[in-house]
Amino acid sequence: MSGLLAKSPHGDEDKTLLQHTLDVMNAAEWLFGTADELTRLGKAWLRFFKIAEDRFPIFHVNLLAAAGFHDWGKANSGFQKAVRRQGEQIIWHEHLSGLLLALEPVTAWLKERQGLDAEIVLSAVLTHHLRINVKEFAAYWGSGTRLQLLSDHPDFLPLLREVALRVGLSKETPELPCPVFWGFKDSRGALPRGVFDLAGHRDKVAHRLRRFEVALREEDEAADARRRMLWAVRAGLIVADAVGSGLPRVGKDMKPWIEETLESPSPCDESFVQNEIIQKRVEEITRQGNAFEWIEFQLQCEALPARALLLAPCGSGKTLAAWRWIAAQVRERSAAHLLFLYPTRATAKEGFRDYVSWAPEAALMHATSAFDLEGMFANPSDPRDKNHYEVERRLFSLGFWGRRAFSATVDQFLAFLQYGYGPVCMLPVLADSVVVIDEVHSFDRNMFSALKEFLKRFDVPVLCMTATLPNDRRDELVNECGLTLYTDKPGKLKVTSEAPRYRLRQTTEGEARERIRAALAEGRRVLWVVNQVKRAQQAALRLACDFEGREGQAALQVAPGVPLLCYHSRFKLADRVKRHDAVVRAFRKGQPAALAITTQVCEMSLDMDADLLVTEACPVTSLIQRMGRCNREQDPRPLARSGEVLVYHRDDLLPYDVAALTGLQEFLTAASGREWLHQADLEKLLGTVPSPPAVGDQACSFTASGPYAMGGEEDFRDSEDFNVQAVVRSDVPAFLGAERKAQPGWTLPAPRWLVPRPTRAERPPKWPSYLGIAPDGHYHQALGLFDRSLAEMGRTN
């Protein structure tokens, strides 16, 4: 009889169920520690989940038991056929593992072990693949109506004995009190003779899980301690399984890899932060010909506590202040990793390029980071040109564990709160980190709910920061989440924030367009922000003097020698990077007249400095962010030359609604009646006008789902799912022929109605199922993807 397999055969090597189970149990102990000795990660893990260190033996025995039993449900005929590609299983194997654990003799056997919580082990085993809720629990999904439990297989009892020995269970293994055949009733409601009622047992276990869920919801210390133990064990099992599966698959020896990656590296201390990041960034600033001196505000940030909220104007030097805060934090509490988290890929890329990339073992982490890294420092004079920022992609999330400084999108870490599998696997990094979360004003409801839950439930040093934040959100972070608010503007920052910088008035779109033309004729740089892609494209078409209506046209002009730059989200990624860099170059200090027409993408990550800002009506916080891209220098230019802000309204509010614009008219009325405005005025006005109505918090599955867990990383952000990632049809051969890390350069977001999902028959060979194919004739290199064809746009221009 062939052995029980845990994985599909790989080459000449079969991974047996016993060996895989031992791998995962070993990984659990090498990661977190034995009952007698914690590892560094083990200590950080308990601290992160707010579990007292003296409770580690309880965590250890429950994690080890969960690791030992997480896959024993694979000992069934359906799974063994499926893994050999000879058939299908009828339920998920981890659900069968849980059903076996819930058999009465097995539960009684587990409860003999002091400290072992049978419900926590059951839940961790059921959820370790993040695909179980009440409806999906042991639901029939495969072919056939029954499976055979292979409890008489020569490998089965040795597996139980080994687990029992490691966990400290009695030597006598339990007798499974059921037939070897498990199945579902047929259409007549009958079970074949001698077949164990799988659905009936499932219903009993579901009832047991409901009782467990009720117990977890009690509002007392015992229930809170049990909840935290469940979270820690469940996440620990997922991580141990990832290590026990992933490292052997790529030929890594687990124990040396874990020691080298998690135990041996020196923590990020104050010297590391000062010498490897702060000083190198300061040297780069001076090499670019800019004078540098620390201002009092940045120095004071060192004294902020481990949980703080920093509010400071755009361009005030918040990022360097945050790095000084990080240096002070690691002076007080050792950390293995430093995280700078941003809301978008573009902001994460900028944060990496300017700061994190100077550090050894640095990482840029977002969905297309490999593409962004390609050629980022392709300049022999840049010392970072020789650094290796790529990770071993075959290890997926595990490949990032050895990195010390991160610039990442918030999703890559905090989406563990919605059971994103990758972010759960990054918890060993997050648990031993100091964290800065930037641009928190931009977080949508889901993201802000997750941020609050993270701050309230888990323990790591966190600095949140932004330039603007409505009063209600400020109060939530301070009063609910315990952040210490810092809004001081000492010394030079006070002078900068109170310097005359803006003149704001309301106007019409027609008048704004005429003012744009006049400002360009005067040699000024103009930023025009609209709220929808199609309106940005239409505005660019109306002002361009040289639109040719062909895809390869890479540049446009308003007038001879005056560039027109249209920038929004609907470009091929490779072209979007070029758009971004072109806008930044055109709007640097001292550059001549230029016009940039952008959407909300300008509100973050664009280090640009316009003389005139024209904008559609938008939420007050967005307006202040847009104003931060005008007359941006610390010592602002004279108002006769720069700082003019024009705001106009449209009947079409999209993508906003009336509620989102609450307080805007009051803000505009107060601001436009003044001779001039400074940055401090904007903050004060924001605090006096009504805020948009509060929307209830979104539940975070990680802390709210009780004994169940369904992966839902896509739930981390609000999404109306209007767009789909696509490739233009004529680019399909280039996409398929490109290296994997270069392929994202050909992709772009396209309206779902324009890009129907291709059927299997229509897909090119090896085509990713998540990608659509956009029609030819709609893409213009300087203007992006149009809803209508370029031929139509040319006729209507």
C-alpha cells in the first residue's frame, strides 16, 4: 500500500503526511520556542497579542496540538486520489480534520492534557486555510457522495502516536467510534448502510462552535484572554504551516533558515536608524544642492510616546521627524523591523526611494513592487545601484522576513485584520516592528476601521501622521485608540505655517479655464485637479494644441513650448510611472510654464509646486491636500506670483455625494473672504466647519469572526468594483513574452463595462484569469485609456 501523502508529488519526491506534520510542528517550535524557552519571535508574538509571557506554555501546547492535527483529515480516500490527480475530495481536508478532532473520544483525549483548550485547537485547525464560515463548514463540493477514512492505513497510527508524544497526550490513541466510510445523504434523504452521517456530525460540531462563539463574546477578562489566545494560535499555525510547506518546497533547511532570518540578525537599534537611513538621506539632500538643518518640530518628535498622532502641514518635514521618532523608539524597545506604511503604491514607492532604500536589507512591498524596483537606481553614481532589493519570490511573503526596513502599502500588513493570507504570513514581521502609518486622512471607511482595531487590540509602537484630519477622526484616534496628539509648531515651523501662502476664491469652470490660459502666458506653472478620469481627459483635449489621435503620441502641448501633462490612474503602469516623473520634473522650483491636469492622484506622493491651483469642488480634507501642491516651498513665493487657488462647482458631483461635501461651502465662504491664507488657517478652518456624517465601523474579521475565518483581503478597502485590471489587445503578445516582473507594466485599470471578462475559449494560452483584454483604439499614451475610441475623441475635439 502506498504512503499517505500531504502534497502532490514534486519530481521524484513524495511529501508524506507524517513528514509534513513533523515539519509544521518543528517549524512552530523553531519559530516561537519550546515550552521551556521562547525565541525572540515568541516573545514579540505574545507582546503583540497582549498575552502575558508566563502564559507561553499554554500558547505552546495549543499551537503544537493544532500543528499536529491540522492535516490529519488528509488521510481520506478523496484527498489521496486528488493529490495524485486521480479524483476529487468531497469536502475540504481541514474541515475533515476538525470533524475528527470533534469526535467525543478525541476531544476527551485532548482535554487530558493540562492547558490544552480543545475549542481553540479545533478552531485553529478548521481555519488554517482561511476558508470556513457557517455556510461553508464541511459543505459538499466535490464529486461522489462519500469518502473513506484511512484510519487503518499503516501510516495513520504512527502519525497519531508521534503527535501524542510531542504534545504530551496519553500514549493510548483514541478509538474512532465510527465506520470508515463518511458520506452525505442522497436525494431521498437516505444514507447507504454502514456510512457515517457526515452532515449530521457537522451539525453537532457547528452547534459546539456556536457555544464557543458565545463564550468568546463575554465581556470579561477570561473571555478576552481566550480570544487573544485563539488569535495567536490560529495565526501561529498559519505561519508555521507556511514555513513547513514553503521552505522544504524550495529546498531550504528550515531550522538554519529560521535562525538566520529571525534569530541571528541584529535588531534595528538607534545607531542603525541614524547612520543607515537618516544620515544618508540628509547627505542626499545636501548633494542635491539644498541646505539642510533640523528644525525644532522635528527634534521634538523624538519625545513623542509609543502611540502618537502627528499633524503637520504638507512639506514641513514630517517624514524625517517620523524617522527621528523611530530612532527614539528603538532606543527604548528593541525591534527587528521598521515599517513605513502608505495608502497607495505610488506613496510607498516614493517613501522607499527617498528614505528606506538607503538601509541595508530594505524592502519595497506592494502588489507591483518588483516592477517599480526595476531600474529605480540604474545610475552608477548612486550608491544604491549595487543594492539587492529583490526577494526570493518562490517564498512569497516569507521572502520578506529577513528585511529590516520596509516601505509598503498598508494592505500588505494590516489586511491581516480581514484574513488576507499574505498579511497573516507577515505577522512575524509586524509583531516585532516599529510602525509609521502615513496619510491617514485618505483612509476609506474600511481602512480606518481596520486602523482603529489594530491600534486598540495589538501592541506595537505606532505613529500615525497626516497634514489634515477631520475632528471626528482625530477624536477617535485620540480618545478611542489612545494616541497622543502632537500639533505643535515651534520655531521655524510656526513661521512657515503662518507665512502668507494662498489666495482662495470661488469661480466658474469657464472663468477658471481663462485664468489658466492667462497664467500660462505669464510663465506660471498650473495644476488643474478634476474628480474623474474622463473629465481630466476632456479638459486636456480642449486645451491641447497638438492632439493627433494616435496611440503613440507621448506628449502634448497647450501652446508651443508649454507642456500639457495629463495624469490619472487609467494608464498602463509603465506609462503611469513616466507620467508621474514628468509631472514632478515639470513642477520643480525654477521650471517654466507647464499645465498638469490630474485627478485625485495629485493629493499624495506628488512632490510638485504649482503657482496656480484650479480644482473642482471636493471634500475639505482633499482640498487642503491639493492646496499643499501649490506654493509649496517652506518660504513661500510672493502672492503676486504664486498661491492663487480657484475652486468651482459642477452639477455632477461624482465620484462624491452631497454628504461627502459636508462643510465644504462653509470652508470656502470663510476662506475666500480673506486677503490671504496660511497653512495654520486651513487647520483652524477645518476644525470649525461641519464634518461629513460618521459612518459605522466595518467589522474586522480577525477579531470579530469567533471560531471561523474566511480570507477576504479584498475587503480591506471600500470597493465598488467598477474597474478591472486589463491589457490592451495589441499588447497581449508583449505581455505574455515579458518577464514576470515586467508584465505589470502592460496592465491598466479599465471600466468593467468596456472589458468584459473573456471566456475560457477566448483567453490566449497561459492568460491570467484575473486579467481582462481592453479593445484596441481606445488608448493614448499621453492621455490614457478612453471610454470611447480615439477616432471618436478626435472628431469631437
